Amino acid sequence: MAGAAAVGASYSKKIAFVYIFNLIVGVGALALPYAFHKAGIISGVMVLALNAFMAFICVTFVIEVMSSSNYMLKRNEEGKRLIDNSTSVNLPLEEQQPTKKKKKKAEQISPELQTYLSNPFSILERTEIGKMTEQFLGVIGKSIFYVVIIVYLFGDLAIYAVSVPTSLLKVTGPMFGLDPKSTYYIYLGIFSCIVVPFSFFNFQKTKYLQYMTLATRNIAFFLMILLSLIFIIEGNGSTKNLQFFNFSMESFSKLFSISIYAFMCHHSLPSIISPIHDKRRLTIMFVVDFVMIFFAYVCMCYVAVFAFGEQPFETCSNRIHDGPPCEIQALFTLNFTTYRYTLIAAFLALFPVFTLTSNYPLIAITLRNNTQILFEKVKIIHEWKYNSYLFSALASIPPIILAFAYQNISTLVSFTGGFAGLFIQCIFPTLLAVFARVKVMKMEEELENESSYSINAEEPPVQTKSEALKKLGKKIFVFLFTTPRRILKNPHTSPFSQGYWVIGILLFSLFALVVNSYSLIKCDILQECK
């Protein structure tokens, strides 16, 4: 996952496509080849495809929930109070534009778009995941969500804090006559002095920074794939002892956790979707994004395995120079420190440094804001005039302290993705979709009953036990295999609205949590894995 997009005036789906691609394809993807190699080149593709498909389903759930949230805000008399009390909900997009621009844009709106905008399910308000969790899952659900997102963002920052000095150490080797560990600590200290002060401010990315970040990232990924292919074509690749299938719980857990991290975008979707000018057929845009990203990941993993999968050297050299190849590293960019063109080697090795250094303050600010929301009911803290500085320090400094004590990137990514990431990507969107549908259908029924109310309405007859069981069975069948008529009114209804998709995702999430817990205890706590 990369940094979230900034939200300003409305933009087209083409720009949103770039934002989504930039959001998903982050530095976390650099940990994929190592886990892919351990999982096997066929079973690895299966795990990646499964996670990409689940992530896409949950994206459609988030879009549907945003639409349902907008519907309830429009129908509910308390909607205005909910918006006024939230710092996460913007004004309607139409109200963000000056009057002259608004009139000019109104003339350019097509009849189809006007029909969409008049639909009560149209997405006109930006409702963040946290606010929708409060809306549909209650205060307890909201609190659980913010705890999970804080853990996820904290893991993000810890990964950043470990990756930057590790990459610098690979570029320069031990410095100042010190050993590698001491040099790592010096680089981590320099990194903290740069990023922590920026975490105390508020700022956001611009569209042009998004394009620049996307270009840099794509160049780096293209170079890694190209250099790996050249290495294979020159006859230096390694195809011995390749694993095709490895269904061990440990290898599955590592790859699944990292692939969750590599397909993560769900927590930032409202910030990207809300400003889109024409929100019709959003699903098609996400299909193209996810297909492109999936094939890019598979391509990178395959060339990495065939180029460096079974090289006889256990570690890369500590300094950039023309030397022997090395096995796949925890960060794939570190495989190119021995490339003969030192400029390219330095660019790839330093790619995580520049990207993560620029993203660290952004993620820290996001963590600070979410932590403040979690403690907004604590008056002593919330009303303290220096609370912003307190939360900024709590967001930016502890991950660096963790990076001083623990440097295993693979474990940090596995924990962040396998637990907090799984909740954000799969469990919360699925639960939100279920409860949003229930509330929407209940509100629709109330409106229909009000319109068809009769003074002489007869009370419903008392049901027998067999009739009640038949009715319950019918409800279960309808939930599993059909989409309610009232839900179909929503133009953003997920194509996966049948209940069996919901049950399947929740059951698989439970299975993944068990496997990830087993792997964490066995491999990282007891250290019994090979």
C-alpha cells in the first residue's frame, strides 16, 4: 500500500484510476518475490489470485456501503447532525464549487448523469470508513475499527522505519569504521531526525506529486523486471530445485499476509471515490486496475524466481559493486546492489528510501488523526491545547523505537497484513455491507408502510411452528442466493451481493486468522521454522 491520494476538486475516472494504482502498488510489493519463492511458483499464483479476487469483492462492498450511507443521510432527519459532528465528511461536491463554475458544469452534465445524481443512492457526500462503521456497526464497532486501523498504520510506519536504513546500509556498507548494526542505527537516527518534525504538520499531496510518485515507482518496477529478464537471457538464471507447490501453513501465511498488504486500498477508498465527477460504472475501473496490478505482481515474482531463486549465495554484498548474484532478498530492490551499472543499482537500492521517507510523515499524520478520533470522548486529552503535539509524537516516535529493537521486515509485513490488514481489507467491508443492507431495507420498508398505511389494517395471523420454520428457511435461501429488490435500486450494489459471498469471505478470513496465528507463534515466537 502506498500513500493515499489527496482530495480536492472533482476529477475524472482516468485520474482516479491513476490514484488507485498508485495507492495499491506500494513498497510492500517489494516483499512479494521472497514470499512467492517460498510458497512455490504455482501455489503462489493461486494465493495471489485468491487475495486479489477477495480484495476486489470487498472494494465493491465499500462502494455499496458508501452509497447506502449517502442514502441514509439523505433519508434520515439526523443526517445533518451526523455530518456536522464529523471531521471525516466533506460538504457535497456540488457545494465545493463556486456558483459560476457550478452553473457551467450543470450545463455540461449529460441526462444519464443527471439521472444518477437524482438517485437517492448517489454518492455525493464523502463518508469515511470510520464514520460508516459508527453508522452501521455502532459505537463499539467504530472503536474496534479505529484500534485496528491504528495498529495497521503503526505497522506501516515500523516497516518504513526498518526499510530505509536497511536500504541505505546495502548501498554504502558499514561506515565510519563501524559494524553493520551500528551503521544501521546511525542511519535510523538520521531518518528519524528528518521525518519526525514533518509529522507535526498538516499537508497533503497534489495531483502532480501523485504522478511523479507513480512514474518513479513504475520506472523502478520496470527496471527490476527488465534486469531480471536480461540476467535470465544471459544464461545466469537459476531453475534448479524450484518449488511448484508448497501448501505448508507457514509459506501460505507469509505470502497471504504480504499479498493482503500488496492489495490494500480499502481504508482510503472514500477519499478517492468521492471527488470523481461521474461515479457510474466504477466497478469496471476497479476491474482494470486489479487485473493490471495482479499481472504486474505475477510477472515480477516469476522473473525474480527464475533469475535469483536458487543462487548459491545466501546474502547480497554489503556494498554496490559488480559482483555475484544473490538469492531473493526480503526487499527485492536489494537484489540489484551487485548490478554492473552502479547508477541503476543505486537508483533501485535507494528507491524505497525516497518513497518511504516522503510517505512516513503522511502516514504518521493519518495515524495521529485516527488516534485523536479514538480519544475524542476523553475530555482531559481532547480539550488540552497541546493534544495535537502529543498525538503527533505518539504517532511518529514509537515506530522508530520499534525499528531500533526489531529489524525483521518479513515478520513486520506478515503481522501488519495478516491481522490488522485482514480486518481492514475483508472483515470490516463485509460486515458493513451486511448491516448496511439490513438498515437500508428496514428504512425502505418503513417508508413503504407509511405510504400505504391504512387505519383498518388487519393484524397479521398467528403463525404455527412449521410455518415459522418455512419462513425462516425461505429467508435463509433468499439471503444466500438472491439480491433483495430494495437493494437492486442502488446503482452501486455489489455484483457479489448474494449471501454466499459474504459467508465465504468471513469463513476464509477466519481460516486465515488461524493460519496466521499458528505461523506467527511457530516461526516468529518459538522460531521453529526452517
